[in-house]
Amino acid sequence: MGCSFKEAEIIGSDLRGAVFDDCTFAADIKSTKMSSVDLRGSDLSGLSGLAPLHGTQVTELQLRQLSEVMIRDLDLTITELPL
């Protein structure tokens, strides 16, 4: 059983070098220092804000979750190119 950061605000914290194993993140991580954090094995789909993740360790599978966070946070519209 992992940890859960659902509906949490982690603002202005220093988590550098921390390891989060099997955690669920649905948190706002504004102004949080997270370089060298190991997030492998955690669910990142509920994160808000990606800038603090600079330098963290993630898996290839987590990249899909992070792309969904980016699309949501930046309010991007994905469209097809005309043929």
C-alpha cells in the first residue's frame, strides 16, 4: 500500500532527493523543490503544475500521465492536421 496525496497542496516545500514509491498524486505542487525526486511507480495523473518536476525520475509509462497533466494544465486543444 502506497501513500496518497489527493486533494493536497504541497506549496513551497523542499522534497529534493525524496523517494515516493507507489504513491497517488492529485496535488498542487507550486513552488516546491523536487529535483532528484524519484517518482517511479507512482500515479502522476492528478498532479497540477509540472515545473517543479524538473530533474525528477519517472518511467516511460508515467510520461503518458504527465502529457495528460500538461494538456489539462495548459488547456491545450488537440486537433488533427487537414489532409
